Amino acid sequence: MPEEISFGAWLRKQRRALDLSQKALANQVGCAEVTLRRIESGRLKPSKELANLLLEKLGISESERSPWISFARGLSGFPLYSTPSSNKQITNLPIPLTTFIGREKEQREILEFIRKYRLVTLVGSGGMGKTRLSLKVGEQLLGDYANGVSFVEFTPILDPLLVPHTTAFALGLHDEPHRVVIDILSDYLRQKHILLILDNCEHLIEACAQLADTLLKRCPSLKILATSREALGILGEAMYRIPSLELPDLEHSLEKFREYESVRLFEERAQLLQKDFSLTIENAPSVAKICNQLDGIPLAIELAAARVSMLSTEQIAARLQESFSFLTTGNRTALPRQQTLQATIDWSYELLSSTESILLRRVAVFRGGWTLESAEAVCAGEAIDSSLVMDLLSKLVDKSLVLLDNAGHYKFLETIRQYAHDRLLESGEIKAVRQRHLMYFLTFTEKNGQDTMGSNQIAALQQLDEQYENIREAMDWAIETGQVEEATQMGEALGWFYWWSRALYKEAYERMTLIVNHPATTKEKLFRATALILAVFYGSFIGLNSQQSRAMLDEAIEILEPAGDIGKKWRAWAYAFWGHCMIGEDNSVAEKALDMASSMAKEMNDMYLLAVTIELQGDLAEIQKDYFRAQEFAYECLKLFREMGNQSGVARASGRKGFFHYLLGDYDAAQKYFEEALTIHRSIADRPSSTLVYGRLGRLAALTGKYIQAEELFEQKLFLAKYRGRTQEIGTCIKDLAYLHLYRENPASALPLLRESLSLFEDWDEVGISLSLAGIASAIFQLSPRNANPAAQLLSLAQRVIDSIGIDNLTYEKGQITKTLIAVRAYLGEADYQKFVSEGNAMTLDAAITLAQEVADIG
């Protein structure tokens, strides 16, 4: 009778029906084999938790499980109304203890691979989440395999000979006398439709490859999903490389930000330790920094999230900046090599051959990536011949320790780079490797820096962009070790054009100043003059005053005068840069300096220096309102740059031609020249010049009623200005956008922008302040005519300041100012209008700013 059946007897019967040994089932539910033996013999009643796990593995659904748990614990008889179905899913997949985050795209693609191929290997570096992903995919495929999904874990196994035995054990098979285990496995699997998951194969790669190859050949309905840090390397294998989790972009809203996989993982794991943890506007930047610093590696992010109970996210990010060894907390029940980020990379490192490990630590000298050529030059030496580097790099790529893109560039995940760099420090060869790195990139930078001035400009800039992190690292080493002449040579190569085109003014100034102030840069050294001159030029963009500039240039000229032709070239550059610094401050001094530079350039037949000097003379003529002469300079400059094949120079000269057409009101011609210039600037990623042209095209679009196009152009200009970090440019962009809102009769949107631009201009840009004040006047009057009085005062003061400075190229702003003046005058009447205009003219700029802020608050 059914009611006389004991739970132990029923359990034994069901286990055997599923072809499971006591050891196999005990392993699946996480109990000792002896415990299961005692339950089946009736000597032990399982706990509620263990009964639940056993029933789950035997196919009892959760909704039916309550009476079965009572039966298992001896609290009731055999459940008459429920029996386990014969078609229940068969699996030994371990039950996950935490939620699975993201990877939807990867899951879809892996499922497609498994349906198409018989062997799929998930490949990725340690901590990338290969095991969890394989289990998640396995869960989704349970219904596709009549004989289930079986999981074989090789992590604790060190002996390759145990690979077949471990697989058989996971399937519940017993050893048989006089039979080879692989034959037992083959016979068992030959008629079964089953998915076998082989987990963590990298340390047993040959044995796992042999197992997979043999079983796939003998068992036609078998499919295998393997996880490893390198592919098994057998015929028919489909390799799927696991990418990092999606990394956050702070440009998005907080809700969008939370959708990033790496952020979701951090938040959910942090909440396991600190229930009230959540993403906020305040901590989002530091969480983004953590995820990016950790390359989106799941294990690393989980380890970092485990620190929220002790540290703020800002503190975690700061400590990660210092060292990834900070991530030492892990899962105590995992094997030691899976408990910390360092341990999991240690595991991969220890599997390398001696030459592979030497190369891995040597390539850690590179920043941002490297090429085969640079690796051969820098990393070959003792123990590694240059002819071996390519093969060794391929092996490191295969083992998921190095990444290779389609363009042939190698790089590290930053976590692995830092680990390898620590091994380089321990090896004692870091000085030799860094010195080879310096000498390689000195030659590289000099060649490409020279090419940025000629017809090969675009390719040279791309080369410098790709390797700039390495160039910066090499310069740092040169300065740190007193090799300041080599550092100056690199600065000279970058200073001609690269630093300027990439808006790296502050970095350029700081590096050249470090060289100037270094004890090894004594006054008798010729290269000191080069460093002084470049420091002055780049310092002019970040607020270096004229007195400092003049003192530095005087010293440079004094050093250069006895230095012959080399000294003459750099003296000419000193005069050119001095003229550049003095434009708008003392135009007569600027003119004399530029004339001197031009004369010396012609004498030396230095066409590049001459073209740059003529370009600066055009700047001077423009600010002096000598537009006819400025246009002549533009044409002469354009001719020289065309002859040299210097595309950037051609674009800047074309932009000048467009500007003169703009001043004359020929907007069609201006549009044509501006667009030609912008196309070139964008092709070489010349951000400073692109910023200028975007603004001019935006003004043209606004003046011709193309408001949507104008807004897009102004916003692009604002993006580039923020990238360059120049406050005045940012203020101008915001002011231009504000005036566009006024053109579109949307004063409520314009007003906050005008207040922001005013705060950015305040204390140092009278033109910007005046235009912001005029814009505020126009906005408050559009909002309400009752603001006519302060509007008239602000407009008259702004007009007075602009007229006193003599700016006559403000067509864009003048149209709106004039329109508002006419409307205010009509509203007030002539007498009142003249009264408030007089009051405005008598105001100081500070008083006008205070008035504007007060009326803007009221609106």
C-alpha cells in the first residue's frame, strides 16, 4: 500500500530511476554521502531545507512540495494526489545564491551558438563571470534536452588524469573493473540527448580538449558548453569571448545610468551588505569611476561593492586608483584563487610558461595599448628574442590576458595591466624596460610630430592619438630620471601642432615648466630655450601674464643668440610667440615682434614658420579692424599652407576667408568657406578650430532663420568648449544659445542661460559681460513690458561698453539688441527712454551686474 512506503525507500527508487548514485545526488544537494545513505535507510529524517532541495532535484514542483516535505520529515503519509512526473527536467546545476545581472545579449548569442554547434567554449579572463553565464544558459536549455543538463566543475581538480573521472562522478557513474573511464562515459552518453557543461578548463586544457574531442566523436546527440580562459583548440569548436559588463556613461540621467549592467551589479551586491544603499546623483560619478576602473569585470565589481559597509563609494574609487590589491574580500566558501581579484589573476599567471610570463610583465610598461612593432622593440632582450614576440603575444591573447583589436593593436584590461606591472616591479628589470620604452617613443614622437606640419598630417595625428598615453608615460620617465633633453625633444615634436590641436594647453604648459625647473636643465643648455618658448606659447592659453612671458622669452633669446642657425630658428619662434601673446594687449609690440619673426623665417627659408607668422599677422590686422590687410594675409597664408600640404593651415585660412564674407554680409559665400574648413578640422580632430567654426556656422544659421540647425551647431560648440575646459569659450557658447532662444521668442529659456554666461564672464571679459547684460535686458522685456526701465538702463550700458571697445563684428547679437531697443523706446516714449538711457550710461559695470541679477530673479 502507498501509505506504507517510507520516504527513504521512495527516495532511493526515484534516485535510481534518474540514474544517479548516492554520491552524485548528495553532491547536487550539498550534503554528505553518509547523510543521504542514512536518510534512504530510514535512520535519519532530513531537515526541512534538505528535504526541499532533494524534492527539487527529484522533480517535485514548488507548488506541490509542502505535503512531500511533511512526508519526508515523518509528519504525514505518502502524498496520494501527487507523484513526480517522468518528464521532469534532469539536472545537477547548482542553485545560484544571488541574482543574475544583465548579459541578455550574450545569452541570446550563446544560445544561438549552442543550437548551431556541438562544442561552444566561453572564453574570458578571470572574474569575467563565465561560470555564472554558463549556468544561466544551462537553465534556459533544460527543456531542450531529454536527458538533461549536467554540470562538471574542474576548479578543484589539479591532476589531468582525473578529468574523465570527475566527469563520470558528476553524472553519477561508478568505476567498473577492467574498463577505461572514457569508455564508460561514452557508453552512457552515446544514446542520450544531453548538454554537458565543462567548467574552468584552463588549467587542464589538454585533458579537457581530449575528453571533449573523444565524447563528441562517439556520442552523436551530445553537446558541450565549456568555460575556460583559453579555447580548447579542437576541430569544430565555436569560441565565444565574454566581454566586460557594459560600462556607464555619465551623460545620461540617473535612471538611464542605472540600466548599465556594471552599475546594476554594483548596486545589487552593495545592497546585500547595506540594505539602504542606492544610487544617487551624489554617488553616481564615483560608482561610474569604480566600474570603469575595474573594466566592468563582474568579480572585481562584486568585491568592490562588498566594501560599502565600511567606505563611501568615493573612498572606494580613490583606493582603487592606488591599487587593486584593495579588493581582498571574497566568498569564503570559494577556492582561494576565486576569493580575490589578485588571486584569480595569479591563477592565470601561474599557468604561463616562463617566456610568456616574462613578456606579460614587460608589456605592462605600455599605457593604453601597443603594436607588434613596439613590443618587439621594447620587450625583446634577455630570455626573449624579437622573433618570438609575435608568437608569445598570440598565446597571451589566446589565454585571455591580452586583447587584440581588428586594427592589430594590443591592450590590457587595466586590472591585468596593474597586476602585470606589479610583477614587472618585482622582477627588477623595470628600469631597463622603461628606458627602451622611452627611446622607442622618442623616435616615434619626433617622426610623427614632424609629419604633423606637412602633407602626411592626418596619418601622423592618428598615430600620435593612438600612442599618446605611451608618449606621456615616456616623457614622465624622462623627466623623472633627469633625461630632460630627451623630454624636451618629445615636447618640441608635440608642440608644433599636436598639443594645440588636441586642446592640451595645460598639460603642455605643465610638462614644459617641469623641464624648465628641473635641476638638470641648466642655463647653458640649449634645449632650455626650447622648453621656455613652448611654455610661453601654451601658457598664453591658460592665463600666463605678459610679464612672465616676456621674462621667459628674454631668457630663451639670450641662450639662443650664440647658437648659430639652430639658435636663429628658435629665436624666430620666440618673436612669433611673443607677438601672439601681445595681440590685443599692445598691438605695436605685437607688430614689431611678428615682423621680426617673419623676416627671420624668410631669411632661413622656413615656410612653416613663415606661414604661422603670417597667420598671426592676420590676427593682428583683424583686431585692428584692417580687414582688407587681414584678408591679404589670409590669401598669402592659404597659398603657403597649400604648397606644404598642411591641411590644418588650409582649413584655418579658408575659415578666415569665410569670416570676411560674413562681415560683408555675403552669407552664402561665408557658409561655403566655413563648411570647407570644418570638414578638414573634423578630419584631423582639431578641436580648437572646430569650436570656432561651429560657432560661426551657428550664427549664420540663426541669422538666416534656421533655428534648429543653429541650436545643434551651438550645442556642438559647447560640447567642444567644455572638452577644452576654457571658461570664456563656455560662457560664449551659453550666451550664443541664449540669444538663439531670444530670436525664437522664448525668453523664459534664455534667462537662466544668460545668468550662467554672466557668471562665467564676470570680472574678466567686458564684451562677454556686456552681451550677457543686453541679453538679460531683452529677455526681461519680452517676459513683461513692465521691465522696460531696467531694460533700457542695461541696454544703454552694454551699448556704451561695446562701442568703447570697438567691436564691430557682432552682427548676431546686434540684431536682437537693436530690435529690443526699438521696442523699449516705443513703450516708454522718448522722454522716459532718454532718462533711463542716461541712468544706464552713468552706471558702473558692477552696478549693472547687480541690477541684472535682481531683475533676472524677478523675471
